[in-house]
Amino acid sequence: MDSQTVALIGILCIVLGAFIGVLTYNCNRDKDVKNDASDSAVIRTKLDNINAGINIDIKAQEMRVTGLSERVILVEESSKQAHKRLDKMEGIIHGN
């Protein structure tokens, strides 16, 4: 073979190698984009689940606070009535 043929084969190999490299890059890039999108969807789903759980916990906490508030009101009313009865008893004992 002469030097021109060897040079032509070398150039063809370089061009073919570059073409294969570009195709491989594009293929891997598409896979990476798909993997990133999939990972992002999984993360988003997990965050949504965490958010839903937190919202449920907050609602349960609000219900507990409301229940306690109602009980405190009842205890305060009962305490006022008890103090009135004690004041009456004290008045009877001291003769007022």
C-alpha cells in the first residue's frame, strides 16, 4: 500500500471513531436525562408523601388542642362554681 491509502484509511478511522463517539454521547445523554427525570419523580413522590403525613399530624394536633381547650373551659367553670360554694360555706362558718 502506498502512503496515500494508509493516510486515507487513517482519516476514515478517525471520522468513524468520532461518529461513534458522538452517537455514544447522545445515547448516554438521553439515558442520563431519563434517569434524572425518574429520580426527580421518586423524590417528588416521597416529598408529597411526607407532606401528606405532616398535614395529617398537624390536623390531629389541632384536634387535640381543641379538645384540651374545651376541657380547660369546663374545668374553669367547675372551679368557679366550687369557689362560690366554698365562699358560701366560709360565710356560714364565720357567721356572715
